[in-house]
Amino acid sequence: MPLSDYQTALVTGASSGIGAATVERLCAAGLQVHALARSAPQLQQLAERTGCIPHAIDVTDLPAVTALTQEVAFDIVVNNAGVDRPGSLLAADADGIDLLIDVNLRAVLQLCRLTLPGMVQRDRGHIVNISSIAGAYHFGGNSTYHATKAAVHMLLRQLRIDALGRRVRVTEICPGRVATDIFAHVHGDSTDTQARFVEGFELPQAGDIADAIAFAIQAPIAVNVGLIELMPTLQVPGGLTTLRPGDVAR
């Protein structure tokens, strides 16, 4: 169905990267897009560029998010906000675990809880959750991140059951490495970070993920695109490690 068949959209984590690209894509299609993020200056720039409605709100601020969802009946919700704290549980701290659960999982659950009933009542709507290949594949460290993304994956499956019988669609977008500023947020904004994760690699851009979101939303109303994995052509997930007794994992 055309994007224009919907009227309103909410995008979290909208100030940069995939979120900002998604706001641009949906605004270009003529939707009234509400962009939610913590950075007011970046949101204002985005609003001036796209015409979106900015909301400088932390996605974990439940009273503020609740008030917004009570003011606007959203046809499309894109849960994009996310954080990471690399490392195994051997090196994890309580604050880091709580932060990832609060942003990556609890906020997603709450926003779905706040918007799904209205979609079901109106018999129209689309929830898109930006997850990660970390929800399906394991790689070194990032234990809590893997756990939160795996939980989001199962949530999306359950939402389809919860909304059965209504024209409410649910899509999970699972990116691999994408050329955004996420690596600077996680590992520090430095030339070393760029060299390790971005420079010299052929990577999808934020706009490529936004196009995938639009593809899922624009599918015929009889079609639910449930899961899209997007990785660089020169990236593969997974792997197998076997150690001898006494070896130290790297």
C-alpha cells in the first residue's frame, strides 16, 4: 500500500543515522512525522530540513512518551533508539545492563503497549522495530546487547499474534554493520574508531535501511514483511571457536 495511505509516524532515535534517514524518507512521502530523540539541536536541524515535528524526549521517559502517544494517533511507529556497551558479562556493570534493558527493550515494550491498541481499534497500523543481527547471531562480547535484541525479536513475533485479525503489520529490521555514527557513540569519536569500523569497508548507508523500512510499509496490505536482514555483502555473521584446555579466548 502507498505510504500516503498512512498519515502519522513516530520515529525514535531520530536525531542521526538510521533514525534521521527514516524521518527524511517518511517526510518525503508526505507523512506527518514526529521525530523523538534526546538531542534538541540535532532534532531542530532535522525539522528545518524535513518538516518533521521534533520532540526532545528521552525514550525512557515514560510519562513524556505516554503523553505524546495520547496526543497523536500514530499509524506507523519505528522503534529505532538503541544503545550498546561492548563486553561480556565478565566485565559488565549493573548500570550498563540497566541502561541497555531500559533503552533497547523496556522502551520498545512500552511504546508498543501504548500504540498497538489504537492500531488494532482503527484496523490499520505498522510497527517497525530496528533490531540487529546480534539478536540471531553471536559475536565477541556484547552479551547484554545480544540479550536485548533477541528479546525484541521474540516481541515482534508475539505482536503479530496479539494483533491477529486486524490489518496491523509488524516488521523487524536486522542490520549488520552500517556506516553511521553508532561506532563513535560506543567506542569514542576518534580516527581510530573510524579506521576500525568504517574506513575502507563497503557498508550500507543509513538511507539503505530507511529504504528497507519504506519497502516493508509499502507492501500490499495483504502482505506482512516480518523480517529483513541487511548486511554488507562482504560481511557474514556467526563463527565457531574451539579452544584447547589452558587456551585464553581473545
